[in-house]
Amino acid sequence: MAWQLIASSAGATTLVTVNPSVVLGPVLSGDYSASVQVVERLLSGKIPGIPRLGFNIVDVRDVADLHIRAMTAPEAAGQRFIAAGTFGWLADLAILLRARLGDAADKVPTRRVPDLVVRLAALFNKELRTAIPRLGQKRDFTSAKAQGMLGWRPRPLEETVLDCARSLIAIGALR
């Protein structure tokens, strides 16, 4: 719809879009996204086992940076940019949290759940049902266009995930 509006404006207005992948990073309050809930659920032990799921993760601070770069760079007008960082499997995120957060991560699950068990559990859990098509799927998105055209660089996955976890702990989200 927005692109149609711009096309009909005969060049009087420009548009640039930033499409982020899974957004994590520091939270400021207890009102956070479903993406952040994954980290919260890992830390609180609400996820009893780790399914074969993974995501391209981008830091919220990097998404903000890309928005500013896109708004202020004339060459960005009319472009679409993907804001994506590194792909990470949920199992790898769990290992990272346990290795780096000590006692704060003692409820993070260590066992992996076979796909068949996840599929069976999804029969009774609506949230799990939406994840079934992504089991074992590695969908890598690239932000090469944003990096090349705007000089944007996403921070390392480890920094993003750990800053997200530490902020959840700091605001008391795991009580």
C-alpha cells in the first residue's frame, strides 16, 4: 500500500523500508516482544526442552541505527533493506546463556526435543503449531545491501543475546 501511494505521488515523496528479522537486544520494561519472550522463556525454564528452531537475529539498537541511516542517506530513497544479523539455533542460544550467565541461566534447558515430539505436542499447543513448518529450517537472510549501500554493520549475535538476557534479569522479568 505504501509503495503504491509513493508511486502515485509522482516523486513528491520518497519511501524507504527496513525489514528486520527476529529482533532481540536490551529491553527497557516488562512490555516486550514475542521475540524477546523466547529468551525470557529459556531463562525462566518455561521451555522444557529445545526444539530444532533457529532464527536470523538482529539487535534492536542496530535496527534503530539502520533506520536512521536509511532516512538520512539520499541514495536509500526508494529502497528496501533487510536488517538481519547472524543465524542462531535455539540450542546454540541455550548453550551461550548457560556458559556466560552462570546461576542466572540454571533453568535454561539442556535437552533437545525430537521433531516428532514437538509435532505431537503441537496438537495440543497452538503456539507450538505455528513453529512446525520451521522445524529444522535454516533460512538465512542477508543484509548485504544495507551493509554495502549504507555502511551498516550488525553487532555479534552473542552480544545481542546476552544483552537481552541481562536486561530481562535487571528488570525482574524472571521472577
